[in-house]
Amino acid sequence: MKTNEILRKVVESSLAVEKAVLDEKYAFFSSDPAASRRVMEREERGYYRTPFAHDADRIMHCHSYARYMDKTQVFFQIKNDHISRRSLHVQMVSRIARSIGRCLRLNEDLIEAIAIGHDIGHTPCGHTGEAELARLLAKHGAGTFMHNAQSVRVLQHLEKGGRGLNLTLPVLDGILGHNGEIEAPVYEYDRKNLTWDKLESNLAACMKTPGFDRQVFPSTLEGCVVRVSDIISYLGKDMEDAIAIGLIKRTDIPDKCARVLGRRNTDIIGTLCTDIVEHSFGKGHLAFSAEVFEAYRAMKAFNGERIYGCDLLAEQRGRFAKMMSALFEVYLEAVEQDDQSCGVCKDFLRHFPSSYRDETPPARIVADYLSLMTDQYFLKQYEREFMPRQIDYD
């Protein structure tokens, strides 16, 4: 049997498995015409895999994915090897989301691609960087900054020297709509919104209007699964990290939360996943029971007050914001004056075609560069620009 004939049979077998296993009414199938790429591609080696499996590999092998390993999740500059980084967080989201998706008979390849790419646009040093870049862009009249929109921007427009990864529409749609900061008792989707025009208009609005991402929701049930899994993945893990560094004690967890969810991350994840599967199977939406949802909201509020709002992080955030602001202004001046000795021009802009420079406002160029940095690279660049160099006369 010739190779092409074998691969054709593999494709047919793969599609048959999807048809047999996935929920015909609610799952997103690989054969759906909406599983398109912005730029059509010729069939290449490996085309027998689903387009979403290809997307997951493209994301996993890109430079921005590698930078996950040195980007803060919550605790910035904390010396503890067991504290979560972005790399661990996205793998937890992927694992949780695929487990839920399997139980609901959804497309696990689509779920995985959305999950591992959803935080690609996150800044160094956590949400502090996101908030500071949003403030600085607004100050310079260049819109705002939201990491979900930046994730799509990076994957579609910045990776590979501006060529992007040419991912499928459902993956980019799920990443843009993943906002894991918003809890809800029910997660619904509208497949009619799954168009390239809608994606581009939502992306532009997210980059221009503060808070617009709260109006953007996934257009597939798989995207909804990633959205809720984002919260499930960090709710108990952030608590465990806070306990590990002595910020809180396990006994501090409110009884109303512990009674329903448990006092350990493994119990919290298990309870939330089981509840959402039980109340969502075959219904075309995701839902929590009233009791679990209230406990989950209370736990998130507890984390907000005792962890995210603690004095330790507040002090770190204040210092980091000043550093981000100082670097931003130095880079902005360098871009405007085309200073080739500065890192933003020498280490960043030179990798892009002239069209990127011509079509992108200077403040947005600076935000793109800063958002791509890892924590340690950011600290190194700050030292490079502001710390006096040692001069050795020995």
C-alpha cells in the first residue's frame, strides 16, 4: 500500500473515531469548515493529524512557549522551587480541561491547543506587568493591554518574526475568550460568533478599550471548558503556594469553603471538576451546582484578600511597576529616535520587517517587547539601562 493511501486511511479512521466518540450536538469536530486558518496551507507531512493537534505543536515549539518557564504566576522574586510558574499553570489548565472535556465528549485536541496557548501574552512578573502596561499605553494614547488579547497578537502577528503561527480560528477564539478572572455559575457559547471578522474586531476592541475582554466569550464549548479550568487550576494551587511560603495557614481557609471544596488543592480540583461534569453533561453549556459555586466564589474572595492583596505582594508590585514604567519610557524614546544601541531596537525590532515598524505605534512596539520578556530577562534589561557599569582599572 502506498504512503498516500495509508495516510488517507489514517485520516478517515481519525474522523470516524471523532464521530463515534464526540458529542455530535455540542463538540467541535476537526472536519468543521470553521476550523480554518487565516492563510490556507498546502498539505504537508503530518497532515493526517487534526488541525488542532498541529496547532498545539506549533504553540509548544514557538519561542514564546519556552518563555513560560521563567514567567511569574503570582509570587514575583520568591525563592522557592515549588512555587508555580506560568509553565506549570498552563499544563495544569490543559490537564484539568482535557479531563473535563473527555467526560463531556468534547474535542480534546482543540482544548489542549487553547489551554497551552492561553497565557502566551502574559507579561513578566504576573498581573502587575499587565496592569502597568495598560496604564502606560493609555498614558501615551495607544490603547490598553490585556494578556488574552496579547496572546492572540503574539501567536498570530508576532511569532516567527511577524509571520505568526497561522493557527486555526477556534483555537484563537478560545484564547481570546479565556478570561479566567471572571467566575460564573453558567458558561455558555454562541457558535455563530466563530468568524474571522468577529475575532479581529474583538481583538482590536480588547487592545483599545479597557475591560472589553469581559464582553468576549468563547464560541465553542471547548473554549468554555478552558475558561473555567483556568480558575480551577489556580484556585487551590495559589493557596498551596501561599501556605508553602508561610503567608497563610491551612486552618485559615474559611470553614464554608473547606466544608464543600476541601482544604487541599487535590480536593478542590476534584470537587470542582466532578460538580461541573455532573451538572453539564449533555446540556450544551457548563454549570456548577449552587452550593459549589458559592463555595468557589468565597474561596476566590479569600485568595483575593489574603494572598493577592497581601502586604508582601503589594510592596513587590509597587517596586516592579516603577521598574516597568522606567524601562517603558527609555524604550519609547529609543524607538522614536531609532536608537540602534538600545535593546528594543537592537534585540527586538531588528527581527521584524519594516512593515511592523511602519504600522505599529511606538508605544505598542514597546509593550510588545516588554510583554515577551521573562522575569529574569526583564531584570537584566533594567540593570543594563539603569545600573552603573563597573569599570576595572586593575
